Amino acid sequence: MCGKVNKLAFEAICPYLKSTKGSGVAVCECARFKFPDNQTKREVLYGYCGHPTQWQVCTFKRVLDNYYERKFAGEKLGKNHRNALFE
């Protein structure tokens, strides 16, 4: 193989992951990650974003879940109530 690493197909389980293209870069809805190398990028993506259970414990996923819960709860309560909550 002359030093080349096999590329495996990656399928994200986390709905917030937007892009894994680019050398050492991944983009989720919460942040843009720049990894020191592709091995580190793979460890994070396969360890969290594409892992069958670990994606649910990702800090960024939890922050976005809370954000959307607040956003949709505010929309349901109405604009006046939402403004009172954040004053």
C-alpha cells in the first residue's frame, strides 16, 4: 500500500454533523472543528458523530438539543411570553 491509509465510508448518526470534507476539518451545526491530523479527526468522528450510542453524549449535541427545545418552546408559548422569559 506504500504508506496510504484505506479510506472507509463514514456515515454520521448525529443529525447535527454537516460536513467532514477537507483535511482535518469537520463542521457540525454548533462548531467548526480543525483537527491536528486526519487520524484525530477519524477518532472523534467515529467515536462520537458516527458511533451508534456515543453520539448522544456529545457535549455539542446536548447544547444544540437544549437550544432547539428552548426555541420551539418559545414559539409555542408566543412571542410575548418568550420576551418575558429572557428579560
